[in-house]
Amino acid sequence: MGCSKWRAVFNFGHLKAQSKLSVFLTMIIIFTYLFYCLSGYRESLPRPVYDQQTTFINKILGLNDELKQQKLDPHKNSSPGSVVRELPGFDSVDSLMQGNDNELRPDNNISIANNYGSKTFPQAIIIGVKKGGTRALLEFLRIHPDVRAVGAEPHFFDRFYDNGLEWYRNLMPRTLESQITMEKTPSYFVTKEAPRRLFALSRHTKLIVVVRDPVTRAVSDYTQTLSKQPGLPSFQSLTFRNSTTGLIDTSWSAVRIGIYAKHLENWLRYFPLSKFLFVSGERLVTDPAGEMGRVQDFLGLKRLVTDKHFYFNQTKGFPCLKKPEGSSRPRCLGKSKGRPHPQISPEVLLRLREFYRPFNMKFYQMTGHDFGWD
Ligand SMILES: Nc1ncnc2c1ncn2[C@@H]1O[C@H](COP(=O)(O)OS(=O)(=O)O)[C@@H](OP(=O)(O)O)[C@H]1O
């Protein structure tokens, strides 16, 4: 079409003011439409590196998925968002006492996360036990190149089951064919519905339970609650239902969680013993490389995490990683891991030890493993 023809088309001089207005409005609509089309096109163009990095970091943190989730259901404030805020990870050696496990911060351990691969349900889950050393185990595993894990505790099979399987799968990091997806939520071990729910998803999932002397575990659990509620009654008063008879209060979760045989019974209704690996929380501290060897064998992984990855940090009093994934600096777990425990009267501890003994024996028998707590 020549210029004169265009001029004729756009020559509105003979139109009345009202018609001019409607043509004008139509033009605005057309231009707005064209603008949106063009900006959509821009989105599909290669973006500057910094822009891609933001998306990349958000992806790593699951923020995009989280945002999408919130758009779908803005009321889901208790969605992984709140869980993700429990992002743990490591504190650097020089900030051992300053870390906060509950802050949302980029997970130090994710560096070479990528956009390749796909999100799959976990092939292995650390299902327990609370205060057993589950964080240490997960972080040690994450240095293995064939393991990718969610940093936060998803709590799918206990708290967020109603959010649905897609919600759960979306929390997972992308993995390649050769890699395994993992998560850890220690409360699964003591959740009645968890084994049935997991079994309904997959009967092939490998289950790892980090167990620790139930007496020290109870004290560790109490210490954690005390740090959040300074006015908490004493350990002793919570332990006993009746202090004169020495009757233990098994309804107190710090005590109940340690009855491992009872919880395991519930899981064995769905999963055979061969699906479980019991990791000693004590050995994870005294011989992390040895315990990691067993874990890698169980997961069918090459033994790549070895003693050369660990060193004992005197200040922390625990083994730390020489080079966690994505960092060239040595790192220890955060300050909420390896906290000093309050002094508990030896009589109370002894009574608790007596209480647990038969359950421990049963547990050793069930697992075929003597953990040496008695
Ligand atoms: N390497 C290393 N560094 C620090 N802490 C270690 C380590 N290995 C095991 N532990 C023990 O882990 C205990 C916390 O257990 P969890 O991570 O399972 O706790 S939680 O259930 O996730 O809150 C924690 O319990 P407390 O000592 O009572 O704080 C530690 O004893």
C-alpha cells in the first residue's frame, strides 16, 4: 500500500467529533494489544545474565513454585513457604554461634543446582528421629554429587498431606537420571498415618532412621523447646506423671518419641525391614565417615563421601565438613545443632533409662542391631 493510500485511510477530517473519538479509542486498544504482544515476545528472548540468575536463584529456593502455589491458593500460608522458612544448612566456622536455623536464606549447600532434569518424588527419605542427627546426615549426603535434597523439611506426610502429591513433587529439586531425590522430615517416624500415606505413593522408597539414645534425645528435645519457651517447667516435672511413684508421662512427646520399637511396629505394617536403614546418631558424631559409608551403600551410591570430607571442630565439639557442596570454606551445622543441654538430676535420667530399657531391647531385636544405649 502506498503512502497516499495510508494517508487516505488515516484522513479522519470529514468525520464528526463523536466518530473521531471512537476511532481514537479503537486505536488505543489496538496499540495496547500490540504492546502486550511485543512484551510477551521479549520474555521469550534470551535475557541478560543477571535476570536469568534471579530466576535461577528463585528456582533453587523453590520461590517461583511457591509464588505460583500462592497465586493458586492465596490462603495457603502454611504451604511449603512456611516450611521453607525453616531453611537450615550450615554456619561458617567463624559464625558458629550466630546462625539461625529459622531464617530464610540462600541455602549455602546448593551451588551447582541446575535447570536440567525433572522433579521426582524422593527415592529415599530420612523419616526420623527428631533430634537424632537428621540434619547432619542430610547435609553430609548433600555433598554427594548423586544426591539432591530439599533443604527444608516438607512435612508432607504429616502436616500438608491435603495439599496433594503435585504440591509435594514441586518442592523437590530437579534431578538427573543418575541422581536420587531426598528429603528429611523427622516427625514422619512418629506419625501414625505416615507409613500408609507413603506406601500409597511408593512402596519402593528407602527409609532412613537416625536413632539416638532415647534419654539424651529426650533431653535434646526438651532443650530445643526450652530455647523457644524460656518459661517451660523443668525436665523432671514434665517427665513424671507422678514423681513419688516415678510413673513416666508417656504422653509427653519428648518421652513418647523415644519409644522407637512402638513407632517402628507401625511402619513395619507397610514396609519390610529391608527398606530401612538405621543410622546411629552417636556414631554419626564419633565416626561420620564410617556411618556415611553404610548410608551410601544402602542408597546404592558410590562411596564418595569419606573421611577426607570431615574434620572435628573443637569449638563446636562436633564433626564439620571441610568443603560442603558449593563452598570452599569449612562449615559446621548451625547453632541449634549441638547445643549445650541443661543439667538434669542423675536420678531422673536413671529412671528414664530404666523406663526405656525394655523398649530398647525390643528395638535391637527388631532391627538386628544393638545400639549400645544400655
Ligand atoms: N556434625 C554435627 N553437628 C552438630 N550436631 C550434630 C552433628 N551430628 C549430630 N548432631 C546432633 O544432631 C542433633 C540435632 O538432631 P536433628 O538434626 O535431627 O534435629 S531436628 O530434629 O532436625 O531438630 C544435635 O542435638 P543437640 O546436641 O541436642 O543439639 C546434635 O547432637
